[in-house]
Amino acid sequence: MFYWQLFISFLKIGFLSFGGGYAVISMIQFEVNKHSWLKPEDFQRIISLAGMSPGPIATNSATLIGYNTAGIAGALITTAGIILPSLLIVIFLASFFFRLNTTPWVKSSFYGLRPIITGLIVYSAIHFGFPHTSEAIYQWTTFATLLIGILAFFSIKKYKVHPFIVILASAGAGIVLF
């Protein structure tokens, strides 16, 4: 029953995962909290590790959550659950897309998904950056986190610093500050 619950939860996430891995983090967090699979700090560590690992963050997250909750079998089940919908949808849509991609309703639907995806990413960033909502938000750690994030953003956007260098510098700042 537990394995089935893992599979169905990640299958559901896989079917609703528009916008890429970072947009899906909030859905994964909802399922993890609903079933009490992990403590919030463990979830945050898993998302951090999944984001630093090669490959899609949603798949990496699913695999690590499955492994932490049910070992190797859990990792395989959650990974299959999250990738199976994408595989089936891509196969199905690929057969029609070349005929339909120029129709106005298809173009409009893709434009309509943009604000939702942006909102999901912002929501995930806020809840990932500030996981303990019970604590006061006006702490030095909050400002340090925001400062690191802003500096990272401008380093990449304005100064064209390679993201790998920004990740290493942010990790170093985290070690020194926290």
C-alpha cells in the first residue's frame, strides 16, 4: 500500500508538472507534507541536493524522496511515477503537434501557461528560501539569504558570470555566514 501511495502521488505530480522542475517543487512539497514522508529540513536538503545533481530537479527530487522513504524500491517507484506521464504525453502529442502547432488556440494556450509557471516558480523560491514560516522573518539570516540571492542574480544577469562559479561562491558565502 505504501509503495502504491508513493507511485500514485508522483504519477499525479508527473501529470501536472508544467513549467519544469522548479515549478513542480511546490507540488512535491505538498505531497510530502500531506503524507508526512519527510521533515521540512530533510525536504529542503533533498531539494538542494537534487538541484546540484546532474539531471532534472523534479526527477532527482522524486528519486531521493523515494530512496529516503522506502529505499531502492521507493527510488525506482517514485522515479517511474514522475517520468511515466511525461513519456506518455510526449509520445501522444508528438504525433499531433506538427499538424496543430500553428493553430491559434495552441499558441494561446502556451501563452496562458506562462504566468502560472512563473507563479509556481516564485512560490517555490519563497518557500525554499524561507522554509520556517513560524520564525520571525526579520532576522539577519533572512537578509543574508536575500543578499546572496540578489548578488547571484546580478552576477549572472549583468556580469555574465558562469552559473557554476556563482553556485560555488554562494555555497562559500553560506558556509561563512551560516
